[in-house]
Amino acid sequence: MLKLHPSLPALPLKPSAWDWLHRYGVTVVVHDPNSTRGGGYWHPDRRLVELFTAQEEAAIHELAHAWWHERRLLGRNAAELMVACVNLSEERDPRYARAAELANHYVYGITSQSDPQSPTGWWMGMLVGSSGGYDWEVFAGLASGVMGNLALLPPYIRRFYEGLFDESRE
Ligand SMILES: [Zn+2]
């Protein structure tokens, strides 16, 4: 666990990952350290992680975006993550139930969740919906969905996160 900003709780990032992000030029701002309501943005043009509050989940999510921003372009990483997400949606091992449920939503969408951008009126997910092809949201969504805990991800998807998150989370 790593304390990388005075307003944030310790995060499950590897020290080497934070070193890399730092060298890459990533800075973190936290607008309201007294709130944990969440929300934030990754601004690639400024290499800025902007966090509205000190919420751990949002910090993990936006830092994951920063980490994946260029790694998605290495080899076939972006497509391989999407294939792994489809595999994860079929995962039946109860240890990975939370991640599998998220992957199911990313692949098939959520029929009960309305989406005015969508031709069906419901959110069609991140493969074929109006947010289709969003491997970067799959990456950051799974990261914050398991709060950076690699033990909650099966090996075929854990591999994408191994450089970023610490194996010994506690
Ligand atoms: Zn995001």
C-alpha cells in the first residue's frame, strides 16, 4: 500500500508503478480532501489525474486510466483486454464472482439501465454499445471494481494489472 498524495488514503499501487507514472509526468490533484463522494477525470493532454474528493475507488480508477493510456497501444493489448473481458464474463469460479459480474455488464450491457444515446434506450455495454470499444473503461472499471485487489481477478485478466497493483495488498 502506497501513500502517494497527502489527501488520499494509501493505495494498492506498486511503488515501481507510481515511479513510472511520476516519470511519465502524471500529477494528482484532489479538490475536496474532506469528502469521499467520488468522481474525477484523467486528462491525457495534461497527464493530470483530477479527483473531486479523496475517495479511494475514484483514485484507483483514474490512476488506472493513466497507467493504461499508452500500454493499450503496446502490441495487441487493447484487443486482448477485451477478449479477456469476454472470457471473464463466462467465469464461474466464485472467487472471481464480482469481477465476472462487472465483465458481464461490460459485454452485454444492462437492459434495466436507460441510456438516451443508445438506439435501444438501454445501456448496451462497452463492446457494442454507444460506448463500444472502450477498452480503457473496461481496464479502469475492473481496476476500481476490485479496488486493485489482484486476488479477485483470474490469471488471464490479472496479467494486465500486475505491473500496476501490489500482489500483497494488505
Ligand atoms: Zn473511467
